[in-house]
Amino acid sequence: MIVLGVESSCDETGLALYDTDGGLLSHALYSQVAMHEQYGGVVPELASRDHIRRAIPLLEQVLDAAGLQRTQIGAIAYTQGPGLAGALLVGASVACALGLALDIPVLGIHHLEGHLLSPLLASNPPEFPFVALLVSGGHTQLMRVDGVGRYTLLGETLDDAAGEAFDKSAKLLGLGYPGGPAISRMAEFGDPLAYKLPRPMLHTKDFNFSFSGLKTAVLTVVKNHPGAVCDQDRANIARGFVDAIVEVLVAKSVNALRHTGLKRLVIAGGVGANTQLRAALNAAAARKHFKVYYPELEFCTDNGAMIAFAGGLRLKHDPTQASRNYAFTVRPRWPLAELTAA
């Protein structure tokens, strides 16, 4: 079966075609970063309107790339939540309208499930079960993953997610939006000994995170800095911030592996593209004798391929999960624990 995936949960419009027998056929993504950059963050109304403009041209793009016609699509998977309500509504309405027009079933997909399963699209995919570190702009969670829809939450952030801390700290340093890549690049030129920032919850016995205090520590350093913050000082602060957040993420992940007895760690979400985090995890894997898996860089951020793939896996297990009920709803807040196994 050929599944069309539609992703529109935030500021990226992604569409993809996935064949449950032949794998990923094509995918296309439009990022709204340039539009939101002047505002220092995502403007929900602008994001929703832009999804409307991009969805159908991207559909034609993925069909052309795969050499297919609309009539060859067997089902449509779309991001039902969580995310921005208006943005989700655009993707859901496009998916259900196409489903109605083509008389094919549609299936709402949990955005985080798409991220969790995205490393399985890689050339060397992990096998179940594994521990997953889901680390993105809105979420930082550790989970045990035993199969599609079989997720056990081990720990999560109690306040700011790692991606939020990256963006907010970058803004404090005057690095603009999006903050994650900017602060990571700046940190490469920093002195690791210049600023020793706190490692929140590093030594707690659980698997929870807290990054709000780390962001506040960056604010305090900037406010207390004598005079203007020069480029080298900015790089030093960035290095201190990145080192702190990476140390916590790696330590908690290693502890989760020890707790579960598993030897496979999967990284999912946009922060999974961070070079310092990948280097630290690879080093820990070599020391502790576990394997770490990442999605392809193009699938770290939000994308349609992960939604098409998650939909394809669910439909392969149970085709009745999709329906021809086109009266759609979206779920801006949707706990992953509410998902059922495929």
C-alpha cells in the first residue's frame, strides 16, 4: 500500500509517499524559518496560513518525484497532534479532503510517534526493544519502546524542553532564531573552562529533566557581564551551555539503559542533529558498550516521511485503523501514553 504522509504541526510543511512493501518513495519539506526569523519565534497564525499555501504544491512535488498519480495513493496519514491547533487543522483538512475526493481511508498519527520511529527509516535501523531519547523544541523524554504503539515513559522534562532552552539561551546571546543550530556553531569556538554552568537534575535517581534553571543561569551570566558581551565571551557562554545540556542528556540516557537492561539507544527529534550531542553519545556508547542510532539528518526535524512511515507501519499491522470518516478533529495536547499498540 502507498501511504501519503502529511505533517503540519508547527512551522514546517512536509509531505511524503511511503510504500509499505517498497519503503520511502519520495518526500518534500518546506521550512518557514525565514518567515518567523524576524519575529524571533513561530507566529501561529502565519504558520497556519503558510501551510495552506504549501500543501498542494508539495503534494504535486512528491507525486512527480515518485512517478505516481493521486489515484495510486492507498491511504493518507496526517499529524493529528500534538502541535499548534491552527497548523494541525490545515494538515488534517487537506488530508481528509483528499481522502474524500479519492475515496481512500485516512489515519491520524501522533507527532511524537513519528519522531520515535523515524530512526527506523535509516539504512541501519534498530530493532525493538530500545530506549529512546526524544529531544526536540517542545519535548524532552526518555522512553522504553517495545514496538509500534508500545511506549513506556521513563522520564521527561519538568519545565523547559532542551530545544526551548537552546532557543531561549541563543536569544539571550543575541544569536537569533532558530537558536539551536546558532548556539551549537558558536560553542565550537568557546573555551570549555570559561563558564561552568549548572547541570540540573544530573544526580537525581530518576530520569526527569529540568532546563529552565540552566537558561536562567545563562541570563545571569549575561546580565552580570562587565560591559558588552564580545564574540569570544558569547562563544564561551555558548560552550558552557551546550556542555551542560549535553552532559545531562547523555548521563540520563546511559542511566535509562542501565535501568532497563537494554543495549540500544535511539535519538529522535530536532536536537538529535546537534553535533556535540552526537559526539558525546558516540563516546559514551564506545565506553559503555551500547549502540546508538540516529535518524538521517533530513529526518531529525519535523517531516512528512516520518508520518507516512508511522502510518504505514500501523496500517501494515492493522488496515482497519484507517477509516473513511472524514469529520476530522485535531489534538493540540495529546499524551503519548494514550496510544495503543499497532
